[in-house]
Amino acid sequence: MAAEYDARYWTVLDRLVSERVRGAYAYFFVTGEGECMRGGIEQASGCVIDWQGRIFSFWLGWDSRQETVALTEWDEVEPRPHWERSGEYRRARAAVGLGGEPTGAASA
């Protein structure tokens, strides 16, 4: 996750995500897209996992109609098999109480 973002960035993103997700959630694969919007917040994309294991892909962008930062894309997605090898994905699962191993993963 892009830890270099300031508190203002996370405050805006958390506000927008919490309007769509109830309960615990965690981010993974969040990356800046290299273009700043009004207010100095960088466009970004990434994923959110909620406490039920639902995963949403998002794009944080500019809504020109509302003239504000918004989740301009928000889609529920299925986890990709290769995500199971990602520490970032496993940490996000653990953060919402799902444990580090995805459902159906082989256990030792």
C-alpha cells in the first residue's frame, strides 16, 4: 500500500469508501496514478476487502459534475489466484478478521 500518502488523502478515501461499505474494511494494491486533482490529492486505484470477504476495485478520481473527488469507478471483483501469494492481500484479509489465508486455500 502507498504509505506515503498524507492523512488528508486517507481521510477522503475513507469517507468515500465508508459510504459504500458497512463494517470493517481494508485496502490493498493502492497505487497513485501520477495525476493530481484539485486540492492536491492524487488520482489512485486499488482494492478494498470487507469483513465478508467481498472485494471492490476502485478508482479515486475527479467527478466533474459534482466538482469534487469521488470514487469514479467501483466494481465488485473476484479475487485472482495469484493474490494469495501477496503479503499485502493477506494482511488486508487479516485486518478485517478473515485470517491471512483466502477461503479455499490449501492449509499445511
